[in-house]
Amino acid sequence: MMQLRTLIFTSVMLPWILSSAAKGEYMEARKPRNVTSSIFQDYTVQDIDPDQAAPEAHEMPTCLLCVCLIGSVYCEEVSPEMSAIPALPKETGYLYARFNKITKIRNKDFADMATLRRIDLTGNLITEIDDGAFSKLPNLEELTLADNRLTKLPMLPVNLVSFNANFNQLKTQGVKATAFKKLTRLAYLYLGNNKLTAVPQLPESLQAVHLHNNKISTITDETFCKGNTSHYIRTNMDEVRLEGNPVTLSNHPNSFICLQSLPIGWDG
């Protein structure tokens, strides 16, 4: 009799038990998986630290950090703070990186960027520029380095039309006498509010030169004109600013004879 009961139990109950177990495994498999684990297998919620510092500017793609429009890159007052020139798209023609904390311009920053026509780095903390930083920019026409901390200038591109280094700490020993002489297209030269003690050689193409608020104490007949001839006229130059320098213009009457208008400066 006991053997009969065992046989009935085995034939009836065992299939039910196995079926229930299989159903349980199936339902477990149907449960939703952890979405974080399945989609972001290598970057789960547990990996995110809410107190982790934001990425540095140099770690972010340039066109996420800045505004990139066709041929132009605008990186003005970037947050997180930008302390170096970012990697630029190859087709960049105009770079505006004003009011950041850039401290140095390196040779590699503008390497292979022949399309650049304008660079504006106003209001940074630039103290140093590698001498070849701009040498591979044949199409650069406008370079603005105003309101930085430069004491000397690097070699400048030969096709510059406008150069602005107002409000720096430029000294005569940091600016080669011929730094601008070979720039045959240069029309606008702004060197106001620096520490220059002499006027550098000026190209014939200049229309305006600003040298106000420096330490220039003397000029010669060769500074603006050619002292050996009274027939020479600087036909292009319209504006010369020398105010705020310790030079008395009235002591140099022959120094401006070639100019079409007298410089702005101290006469008495």
C-alpha cells in the first residue's frame, strides 16, 4: 500500500513541482533589468560623484566650450576658465578668445591654421608668446593682444593690416627696432599705454600709430621723416598720438615736417 502511494505522489506531484520551478525561473527572467546597468554598463549611477569637480576647459571639445559658427570661433569669458588656446577647427578664419585667463601662446597653438585672418585675445593674462607662434599664418590680417601682460613681442606675420597691443608692459628692449618695418601692409599700429622709451621703425604703409602713455623722451628727424630731404611726404599717415610721454614736441620742429598733420602730444 505504501509503495502505491509513493508511486501516485511521484507521478502526480513531481511534474507540478518541476513546472512551478520552471515558471518561477521564467518570471524572474521577465523582470526588468537594471536600466543603468544595461544601457551604461561601464558608467553606472554608483560611479557618479555629485561632488566631483567640473571638467577643465582643456578637457572639453572646443565647439562645446565655445560657440562655433561657419569659419568663426567665439570663446569669450568661458566657464570653466580657459587658460590656453583651444584646438581649433581646421576651417577657422576668425578667433575671438577675449576675457579669459590665457597665459601663454605656444608654437603649436596655431600650427597648420593657414585660414586664420583675425585673432582677438584682448583681456587675458598673456605674459609669453613663442617667437614662431604666428609665423605660419600667411593670411592673418588683424591681431589684437590688448590688455595683457606682455613685455616683448614675437615675430609678426608679414601680411598684418592691424596690430593692437595697447595696455601691456612692452619695453623697448622687448620690441625689435625692425619688428614692424617689414610689414608692408600694416596700416594701424596701436602701442599705447606701455613702457616704450623709443619709437620703433615705422613702415610706409601706416595710416595711424598710437604711442600715447609710454616713456618716450626723445625723437629724431628720422623717427617719422627722412631728415636728409625736405621733399619727402608721408602721404598715408593721418594720425600720430604721442600724448602722455615725457617728450616736448616743440623741441623737434623738423621731426614732423613730412607729416600732413601734427602729432597729438605735449607742445610746451
